[in-house]
Amino acid sequence: MSPPQPSPQSPPSAFASAGVLCLLIMLVHIAISGGRVAVTLTALELGRSTLEVGILIAVFALLPMLCSVKAGRLIDAIGPYKPMRLSAIMVVVGSLVPFAWQSLPSLMIAAVLVGSGHMTFQIAVQRQMGQSTGAERLRNFSWLSLSMATSGLVGPLIAGISIDHLGHRSVFALLALSPILCLLGLTRVRRYLVASHIKAPPSEIKRSVSDLFASPALRKVFIANMLLSSAWDTHGFVVPIFGVSAGLSATTIGLILATFASATIVIRIALPFIQRSVRPWQLINIALIATALNFLLYPFFSQVWILMSMSFALGLALGSTQPGILALLQHHAPPGRAGEAFGLRMALINGCQVSLPLAFGALGAIMGGVMPLFWITSAALGAGRWYTRDAESASRIATDTPPSTPPST
């Protein structure tokens, strides 16, 4: 007998499990958001160069860049539970390696395991949360974005304070606690994750991933999301280096990054009200412009309160877009290929996360600073706004029309 298929309106069990899924992704995201800061500051403490720090941060995204599409297809084929469980185990192991062994190779191992585990877990959760319609889907993605914004606040704050008070080794043991709790909580939603799984028909599975990127509507969403996510990651990469060069402590750097994350929480709490009158593409275009201006001005200041204020403004802009982007991707993805679409999104994002730290690390070493890196990012965001100038009129918004129902298996 085939497994029960969810109706276009999500069942009560799906509604109830949404909160649990948000909590689980928070626990995994704490490990990577705090881990990036911990790895960066630990590498600097070990006397590594800006280029080597760039390589370390790039390693977080290397395997996700290469494997996220395959991970999305696997989740489409076998369901989310087993990939989520394996991913949480990878994050636990990756977090504990630098606790046992403080060196550049151990930091690279941690970056590989934590980055890959987080990638697969995130795709599985996004796919699961998207199995609903219109307004409910946008609400689920708003919850998901709010939970990740919260963990994005907690992770860097834990990392900065722990390094100052416990040391560079103990912070990794502390960060490992959250994915351990995730493994325990995953059993709470196992039944729902198995029961609600929908497979794509074979004809869909055999299609090329280029079909997704060939769609004009999907392509504009992919590019806008890639630029905004790159700006997000660039901020997290350059602020610790910029802060160290300005003589700021690890706690202060953590507070600046936490201010950015707190702004994403504020805007995502307000998003349900904002989305009643502002469409996703309008928010995306506003964010592109505001982020470009922020990066243009950021390196001219060194006062902590100004840096915190600019980080807060940047968090408001970047934090406003993710629910709409995820809803647009789910809406425009072919039936049964939502996991693959989210995987392609992750591949593009992680491609930037691999290339940008390497390029920025090399440029920072050559130019003797990170100021030009802010301006390069600003220029790319301006170009992205020009490219998506007609996306609002050319795209059908996900909240206006319910998606086509996936075929029965």
C-alpha cells in the first residue's frame, strides 16, 4: 500500500510539526553560525594569514557546493528523515574535532563536516516546510527564517563570549551540544517525516538540473538570492577580520555580528504584517539597494556603536527576503522537484561561499585591508538590482496562486 499523501492543505500533524522542525534547524544552525566565528578566531589565534582564514571559511561551503543538488534529489527520492539524522551526526562530529585537536587540519575537517551536515539538514527542512499552499507556506517559511535568525544571533554570541572566558578549545565542545539535542528531538517528528513523503515520478527525476535554471522566473530568484546570501556571508567573513585589525575584542566582534542577527529577528517578527501589503519581489529589490548602500559606507567607520548600527540596518534589509525567496522557489519548482530546486539554490550560494572567501582573502592580503571587499560587494548588489528590475511584473507571486498538486505515487 502506498504511503498516505498530504492534501493541498497541510494536515494538523504538519502544522504541529512545523514548530518542532524550526527548533531542530535552530539547533543545527547554532553550530555553523557559531562555528564560523570560532574557526575564524581560532585560526587567527594560531597565527594563520588572511588567505588561510579565507580558505577555511570556503571549506564550509565546498562540499555543499558540489553535493547540494544530489542531496536535494536524494531527499526527494527517500524522504527527509534519514538524511536529517545523518546530517546531525556529521555536525556533532565536526564540532568536536577541534575540541580534541587544535590545528589547521582539524579546523578544515570541522568546516567540511559542519558545512555539509548543515546543508543537507536545511534542504530537508525547507522541502518539508514547503508542502503547503499560498499563505500557509509563506507563514511556514517565515517561522523557519525567524528560527534561523534567532540561532544566527545565539551562535556568534556564544562563540565570542566562550572564547574570551573559556578559551578557543572549549567553545567547540559547547557548540556541539546543540546538534546533540537536535538528534534527540528528531525522533519527535520521525513519524510525520516518513508519512508525508512524496516521491517525484521517474520522468521528473531524470530531468536535468539545467531545466530549473533555464526557467526565467526561477533564474531571477536564484540570482537575487545568491547575491543577498553572498552579502550575508561576506559580512560574517570580513567583520571578524576588520574587527581584529581595528583592535576589537572577540566579545565585541561577536556583539556586532549578534546585532546583525537581532535585526533579522526583528524584521522577521514584523514580516507577517509587512507581507500583507508588500510583495516578495518588492522586498527583494529594496534589500538589494539598501544592502549595496550599507556596504559602500561600512568601512569608513570604526566606532563600535556605528558598526553595530550599520550591522543592524544590514540585518533588517537581508533578513526581510528569505521567506519570500523560499516561497517563490517552491511555487515555481516543477512538481516533485522542490528538494532539487532548494539543492540548486544551495549549490549556487555555496559556490559563492567557496569563491568569495578565497578571492577576498587573496585581495585582502594583496591590498593590505578589507575595505575594497565591501565596495566590490556593493557593486555586485547594484548590478543584481538592475538584472531583476522587471522580475515583479514577469513573475507570478507564490501567495497569489496555489501550486500544482504533486502527482500520486
